[in-house]
Amino acid sequence: MDLLGMSVKYLLQGIGFVVYFPIHLLLQLLIFLWTYVVVVPFSWLWRYILSPIYQFIWHYALQPIWQYIIYYPIRQIWRTIFQSSLRWIHKEIIQPTIKWFRSIFS
């Protein structure tokens, strides 16, 4: 009986190895390929080609567009129209309403 149990145990271990080994080998190959074939060239590509291009485009194209075409006009519109309107609403509507509620509930 002990021999049959050992045989079944080793048979199951062999089946487990046959099933697991190709999956493990494929996973290790993918990790190796990702680490040494994909990451290293793309890190070089990003560091020496794409990052300087991105910084140049951001510094000389996108930042001036953002700053002078979008940010300053919106800031001026906010200061002249929305901020003064909100200040008026707060001063003339919200504060008197809060004072009125305080006088009622105190």
C-alpha cells in the first residue's frame, strides 16, 4: 500500500510539473523580454528622444497657448464678471438670509 501511495504521489507531481512548467517558462520568458528587450530601449527612447521633444513642445508651444490664449482671458473674465457677481450674491442675498435665520432661531 505504501508503494501505491508513493507511486500516486510521484505521478501527481509529474503531472503537476508537466502542466506548470510550460506556464512558468512562458511567464519567465515574457518577464525577460519585457525587462531587457522592451524596457531598456524604450527608456533610452524616452530619455533621449521623446522627453526633449515633449519638453520643447510644452515650453515653446503649449505653455504660451495656455498662458496667453486661455489663462489670462479666462482670469480677466472671472475677475470682471463672475467674481463680482458672486461677491454681490454673497453680500446682498446670502448674508442677509443667514442673519434672518439667526434672528429667527436664536
